Amino acid sequence: MRRIRRDATKVWHNPELHTAYGRGQPNSAGLPRPTQSGEDRRAAKQHRAALEALFSPRKEPEAEDSKGGRVKSGRDAASKAPGRIVLAPPPQSDPKAVERQRLLSKLLCASGRPNISKAANEFLRAGHTFPAEQDVYLQLLEHSDEQRIQEAIDELAGILVGELPKRRAVLESRLRRIEEFAEEPATREAAERLRRQVSGRPEAPAADGAPRRSADGGVSEASGEAE
């Protein structure tokens, strides 16, 4: 039978610790507590202050305005100010181009022979030229001056070679009215030629001095013969 040893547990103490705690008040184990000198405390405070300054959030200095007030830094102002949409400045428009567009719109919106003639004459007096567009020359077919009407018919004949008529019914109606009421035979013949070009009908042959019958049953006089 083994004999149980009941001696107290022995604790080994580091002799270096005893020498480090050589000064100060004794602790619960009977050892003296360590003491710090003034230089050690100052060094610890400086080290702690340096760490706080390193890891604390940095604040930007506030500038003073002309009235002595504080001006917020750019970062704070940007974070608190609401966002704004900055629009680009409008392009500088040419006054002459704006006036031309205004007169052209007035011509296209005019209705009736007097208003169309007035708008067209005003456009020409301003030094502008009519653009090669069907809508413009379709309006000019209602001009009171037959010279302007003939010019419009010639321009439309060239435009419609490469384009389809946009307002075919209106164009044919105005050409028929020109054929019927125009004073100059050249104007009536030009209107008839353009109408046949639009409708795709060939021009009916005519003998000299004899009336010419169109494919749609209408009767027109030969070129050069007075009504």
C-alpha cells in the first residue's frame, strides 16, 4: 500500500521578480509593488497622446470669411449641401437663322391666298431663299403672283423626281385649280405636266391647233392657243 504524501504544494518563485519588486508597498503575496518614476509617467503620457492623435479622426481647420465668421471646410460643406444639377449653357443662336426660321414657319402655317402671298413676300424681302422642301413649294402654289407659281411648279418637278409626294391629294387639287383658273397658258401647261408626273399618266398627244384631251377626260387647249 502506497503512502499518500500530504505535504503542502511548493511554489517556485522567480528571483528576478523579487528584485523588480524590491521597492514600494507589499502586495497580497507579501511582495513589494513596483513604483514608476516621474520620467516614466511622462513618457507613458506622451506615448498615449501620440497614439490618440494617430488614430483619432482628423478635423480640417475652419477658415474665416471677410466678415469674421467661420467658413466650413470643403469636405463638411460637400457632405451637408444638397446636390444640384448644373445645366450646360444654351448654345449661342444666330439671330439671322432664328429670324429665317420664324418667317418660314409663318409661311408654312399661313392659309388662304392673301396670307400665303404676304408671308412669302416677307420671307423674300428679308433676303432669304426658299429651301428645297415639298411643303414650302406646295404653299407657294397658292401665291397670287403667277411667276411665283411657275417657279414653285418647276421646283416641285425636280424634287418629285427623287421623292414621293407627301400630300398628293392636296397637290393634285391645287394643280387642277391652276389649270382651270391661271391666266397664262404657260402656267396652265406647267401645272398639267406636273399633275401627270405625280399621277404617273403619260401626256396625251395633241395636234397643232386642236384641243388636247387628257387621260382623265379633261379638255385643255393646245400650247400657244388662247382660250
